[in-house]
Amino acid sequence: MGTLEDVLQCILEGKRDPEEISRELGMSVQKVKDAIQILKSLGYIEEVEKGSGTCSTCPLRKVCGGSCLLPKAKAYQLTKKSFSLKDHS
């Protein structure tokens, strides 16, 4: 797979932090951040904000209360567009 697909797969697996994805893929944090920006611009992922409507659908909402997103931290989730990629595989 290519870098974008690898980063997308990590996010699908629940990895939300660029540093965590960087360790998983063995690439620089900057390269992961660049891939995330490209995926955002293509509409495959979106940034999650603490207390957003996204928190209400998170499977960890009962134990987290939005605390998984620390101040100034960024996290990402897949959009519907990314799930459509499976239909074209």
C-alpha cells in the first residue's frame, strides 16, 4: 500500500494521533501529518473536536466523556467517502 492508504488504514484501526501512526508505520511524524492534510483535503478524513457530535457516536463515549481529546490535541476519523473506497476495490 502507499503512504496515504497506510495512514487511512491506521485511522480505521482506531489510531488517532500522528505520533502513534508514525510509530506504527515507521515514518516521520511530519510525513504522517502531511498525509493527514492530503486525506483531509480529499475528504477521506475529518478532524474531531472535543465535545463535537462525533463524540456522541463514539463507542467509548460512556467512559471517555470527550477526555480522549486533550486541549490542543487533534484527532481524526474517517468520513463516509473513505468507506466508499471498499466498494471500488
